[in-house]
Amino acid sequence: MITEPIGSIPRPASLLQAITGFHAGTISQQSLDDAYAAALRDTIQRFEQTGSPVITDGEQTKSSFATYPLAGLTNLAPDGVVISFADGHTRQLPRLTAGPFRYGQHAGAFVTAARTYTKRPLKQAVISASALSLLYPGSGIPGYSREQFTADLIDEAASDIRGALDAGADSVQIDFTEGRLSLKLDPSGSLLRSFIDLNNQVLDRFSIAERQRIGVHVCPGGDHDFTHSADIDYAGLLPDLFHLSVGRFFLQMASEPDRKRILAIVKKVMAPTHIVFIGVIDPISPVIETPSQVRDRILEAASVLPPARLGSTDDCGFSPFADDTSTARDTAFSKIRARVEGTALAARELGL
């Protein structure tokens, strides 16, 4: 049975101090780069020690899972879309001020950097085109239409995935946390369907075989131990979600209150070619799951879904934003080890 992480790992204190020092002007770019390299090396070593058959770079060098393509861009203003979390805190995207839109950083560079430290299969997370579409202001940009922006965005998002695959990523995961959130913003589902259509225009650039190596991750968000859309019924998302032209679906499930109901919906909408990775670890909970708990969650899913098309994962990344220290680094790796060991227990019971 396949088991894979989602992506982010809490950054070590030494890296967070280096980032703060660099922005304060007290350390050099070289010192910051050295701190990034040390954090990346340590993350990969600790990932390998968990026994995880597939690893990530832990997003150690990203400011956040959503904003890495914006590094170094000068055509942005800080007053973009605001995302509110359940405790009242917010995150704000920037606003595009001029065209053309180009990525300042592509995901292939993360794969190349991580590959210097491991021979294990590497998974690379990328941000969805639909999330970045929120950069374009509702009032428009003189001389740069939304249609022009969308065409540029599709080109860049496709290049981001292509670059990661070409750099040696075993698979690519599109982060689509705005999927469930879109139903809070627009209960009719029109916004969700427009997001899926946009992402499918990106996926159309890839062959059927390549799309089997591309997956999508959804969850109700996770930042400072709070979500942005857990109050939205998962059932409203799933039927449309499975119209995405990918081979793999990574679904938050450990923290879902009525898993059996949601699994029954997944069974109805999944295709014979899909692999569904069920979340068996809750990154927001401070309690470290036991391997037996993980096993039982997998067996529960296998009682509904075809075991041969089933994998396990974490509900979400452990630190999607670099400054989120709500989960300890040691806790994250302990949870990952429990997932790996619990998946092995379930696989033996299922005869896989």
C-alpha cells in the first residue's frame, strides 16, 4: 500500500532566526542560504529515518505553499484577497498591479536542490493555478486584461509542473485548499467549477501517463492550528473535485467527523484509474497518532474503497506558512513515522 506525505514540515528554529535576521539586515544572503541548505539536509535525513518511501523537501525554502512563485516579483501590491481562519486571524494574498504575469520561482529548483541529498523518490507540491488567479484584481488592470492574465497563468502553471517532473520528481501534487473555501465564498458552486476548469486547462498540457503522476490535495486549510472552511460540508466539494484530470487525490479525512459518509461519496465519484490517498494523520491535533490508530483508519477506508486503489497520507502539511510554529518539528516527524508504520500494519492485514 502506498503512503505519501503532503508537503510542509515545521522549519527549525535556526532557520526561522536566520530569516528574521536577513530581513532585519543583520545577516547576509550567504548566511541565509547556508541556513536553508542545513534545514533542507536535516529535513530529508529525518524523513528518511521515518522509513517514508516517498519524501518531500518539507518546503523549507518556501515562504509559504501558496506564494513561492511570487518571489522577487515587483508588480505586486500587498492589499489582495484576505483569507480568514476560524479563530479570526487572516492571511492576505498580494494583488497584481501590472502585466505580464510570470513566476519568479519555479518548483523544479526545489526538486534539484533536494535531489543532492537523497536517492529516495521525491514528491513536489505546487500551488494551483486557481489559487494564483486570485491575484488579479476585480477592477482589472489597464492594458492587461483578465484573458491575457489567464493565458499567462496557464502557461506558467504548466511550466511549473513540467519543470518539477523534468527535474526528477516522482510525482507532483497540486495544492487546492481553496476548493472547499470556494463553497463558502460562493455556495452555488460556480466559483468552484470555474477553478476546476482553469486547473484542467493546465492539466490538458500533459499526457494521460503524465497525469497519472499528478495529484491534487484538498483540505479545509491549516494555519496556527485553525482551518478556514471545515464548516463547509465536504460532500459539496467531492463530486466536482473528481472532474479534475489527475490520477491521484489526496483527501483530508482523519479530522473529518463523519468519515464513513464521506468515504461512501468518494466511492461513487472515483474512477477505476484513480488512486485515493486518505488522510490518517491530523497535523492540527497535538496528539501523536499510534500505528494501530493509523491501521484502523486505513482499514475503515478499505471497507468502503477498493484497497488496491487506496493510499494513506496526512490531512495537510504541518506548516504551510513558514512562520507557523504551532506544531513542533519533532511532533511532525513522529506523526509521519506513525503513518508509515501503521500503513505497513494495514497492508499486511489486507494482504497487499
